[in-house]
Amino acid sequence: MPKIISISNNFKNVIHLSVALAICINFYLSWFLIQVSTGPAILSPVIATLIFILILILSIKDLIPVNLIFFIGAYTFGIEAYINTYYFGWDSGVFYYIFLIPLTFLLNTNWSVFITAIFNGSIIFLASLIWHHFEGGTGKLVLAKEVQEELERFNLAGVGMVVLIMMIYFSYTNKVNSDTIIRANFILERKNKEISEQHHHVQILLKEVHHRVKNNLQIISSLLSMQTRSVTDEDVLGVLDESRRRVDAIALIHQKLYSNIQGNKVDFNSYLKELIKTQQIIQSDIDCQLETIDLLLDLDIAVPLGLIVSEMITNSVKHAFKDNKNPVLHISLKENRIGFELIFHDNGVGLPSDFDLESADSLGMEIIAALIDQ
């Protein structure tokens, strides 16, 4: 597939083409001057030709910047137009080439406003100078009328040829760029469609994984529930119930992930509502109050945080509400200056004054401390 021709490369190619055309024009002008035996007038096209050949070689070898090449060539061309008009007169049409300089300059859109103003101002000044000094006048060299007309026709044809070649070149490069962009857009649309399909496939697989994990956890929960039927020891029953509750809390996370269009994120507000609803089914006399903001959490944050809330609810139910006829749980999740803050409190008996989470003799508190560290 062809590459897009950038503005800088386009301008560089135009400068090479323009300098090559200038060399050809000066070769013809030198040959013309030799034919009419004009003496020192031939020095102008010869010196200009040598300058153009030198800057073309330097530009092809990337020894000097293309912008500098342009300025050297433009001012050489402008000065040569002044000298040749001095020798051949206004009717020779040498000044026609002056109009090609700003035309070529504007083919590069990367010029600064300052350089644009200074350069075009200097070219306008040079054109005005030629018009002021030579308009309507004859040159220093007296040429036959037919020779003068031939020179004018050549210069007019030369300008027209340069303009035509530039138009053809830019028409070609624009077509190449347009075709390249169309092909690139087609390929990009195809790649985007493939990526979209792959993303959709991954989302389906991810949901399926969460669905299977949830089902497996529910099977484990059911097995633990079945195990309790054959156990009479109250302590063992308590351990099995707490284990089942923890498994259910994790299963609820995966259920949310499965049903959530956000992919691998959990709507934690909805999760807490489901968790509290489950608790109220077990302990219908507890008034569970929830005050949260809408928040999507990644799986590695949602799971430990959900287990923390579950453990704290269990701890309150088991220890806080002895002889309390109106038990209340209040959970709030708020945003503060550094992140988010989870506040859990109840109207129970409270914790002992010497309570230390790290050294508490409770599996639930050990789990909470470990999950907080995550």
C-alpha cells in the first residue's frame, strides 16, 4: 500500500522539481545568449545555473534544510530576473518568473506568520522594483524584434510549463494521499470490527466465568448447608453457618459481575443492598439502613470489601444486640478528600474500651484485619 506523502516531503519534492526546471530554463537562456552574442549578459544564467546545481546536490544529499534551499533558490531567481530584465527589457517577459516564487512558497503550509510576511514582502518589493525601473522600457541589449518576441514567448511558455507541471504533480500526490487514506480507513474499520467482535467475545467468556464461579460457590454453600443437617454440636454448626455465609457473600459478588454490563466491575451500592436484603431475611427484626453513593469497584477491591461488611454484620448480629428490642445497623459509603470512606455502626452494646483489632481473639476480626490490609 502506498504511503501518505507528507507536507514536508511534498514541498521537498517540489523544490527539487523547481530547481531542476530552473536549471533547464537557464541552460536554454545561456544557449540563446550565445546565439545572439550578448557578451557579459551570459554570466547571469551561467552563475545562476551553477548555484541551482549546487543547491540541488546539497538538497538531495540532505546536507542543508529544504527551507534554506528554497530561500537561496528564490532570491537567486529573483535577482536573475532583475538582471535579465535590465539586459533584455520589459517586453522580454523575464519578470514572469517572479510570480512563481510566492506560488511555490505557499505550497508549504508550515511557514510561520513572520517568515511569510517578510519573504512575500521582499518578493513584492523586488517585483515593484523591476516594474518601477523597467516597465515599458527597452533593455541595455538591443535585440531584433523577432528575437525579442521569441524570448518573450519562451519565458511565457516556461512559466506556463512550470505551473502545469506543479499542478500535475500536486494532482498526483493528492490522488495518492486520497487513495491511501481511503485504504487506511477501510483497514481501520475492518480492524475495529474485529476488535469489537473480540471484545464482545471476551465479555461473553468473562461473564460465563463469573457465572460458573457463582454456581460453584452456590454448590459449596449448598454442601455446607447439607452438612449442618448431620451435625448436632452447636460450635460446629456455628462454624459451618459462618463459612456458608462467607461463601454466599463471594458468590453474590460474582453474580453482580455476571449481570453487570460493565464487565469486571461491581456496582457496590447494589451489592450492599443485596447483602443487607439477605441478612434481613435471616434476621427480620434488624433495621438495616444503607447510605451509599453509586460506585463501581474492581473485583480485587469488591471481594475483600464485601467480606468485611459481611463479617461486620455477622459480628453485630452475634454480639451487639443482646436484650436490644430495636436493633439497627447503619452502613454508609462516602467520598472524601483522599478517596472513599466506609462507615459501619450499630446501636448495640459497643466494643470493649481495650479492644484491639489486631489482637482480638475472634476469627471474624482476624479475617477483617487481613482483608483491610489488602
